[in-house]
Amino acid sequence: MPDMVPLDHAGPQQRQFNPYSDNGGTILAIAGADFSVIAGDTRQSEGYNIQTRYAPKVFRLTDKAVLAVNGFAADGNMFVKRVRQRLEIYFKNQTAAPGTTHPKHLPLQDVLGLVIDSFTGATERHIEVGDGLEIYIVFAKGSPLQGLENVPNVQEMTMTSDGERMFIIRRELKKD
């Protein structure tokens, strides 16, 4: 058969082991004058396969710190674990670091609307995003809770002796 190429002329084949995959999802953070909002969806997927509908991407580290991770879920979870370990060592050996804020001009209501609209839009466009949304809100010491009055599903997580307060809002997203 003249059309066939012998195997020794086909060229080398290379095999690779790659255990990493992008588990999808979206995270978002916006800072206001006296608050910060950190949000992430809860779907973990690989391509079109939904692995779980609740795998949080936003983690509470301390009463004043929240960390959001995205990408390969195992690496993100290990990173959160390492940061928590280092914080524990730091707080045992040092004094607590003072927090700083970067004032912005958007009020909390506008930021929450922007966050919810962003995740709703991402859920409609990307199979990797969806199921649930967790929004953390951290208020600075002595700041008023203006903007939370009419928000449904708000739950207070902590209030420190310094006056900082942390809230969480959990919402359903599209489950396709």
C-alpha cells in the first residue's frame, strides 16, 4: 500500500501527566469608604461537568480578614490552609496588624447591586459559574450599617471588641 507511512517514520509521540485543571468560578472584591465586599460563587466544575454545587471560594481568615481564591480548587484550599497557619503563628508571636482602608465613592447599596448583577451575568454566560453566591461585608470600626437595612438574607458573623463587624449574604444563583 503506497499511501501508508511506516511507524518508524511517523515521528515521536510525547506523553505528559498534568494533574491540574481549572475548576471554574468567579470571585470579586470591592472596597468602599468604610466597608469592603468580597464575593464568590459556589460551583466547582471541570469543563461542562459540575463536580459540586457548594465549594466556597471565599474564606473568613480572622474577624477582619477574608480571602478569595479561584482556579485549581486543591491549590486554593491548600493556600487558604497555609495562610491560616501563618496567621496563627503570626498572632502568637506578634501583635495584631492594624487594618487600613482605601476610600472609594460607591455606597454599599450600589456595590451590592453591582456584585449581584455581575455574578448573575456570569452565571448566564459561563457554565463554570453558578449555584450559590456568598457575599462577605466587613465594616470598619464605628461605621454605620447604612445600606444593609433592606437586604434579604443578611447574617452577622462577628463583632469585635474594637467595633468591626462582618456580615454574610447567601443567595441562590442559576442551577443549570
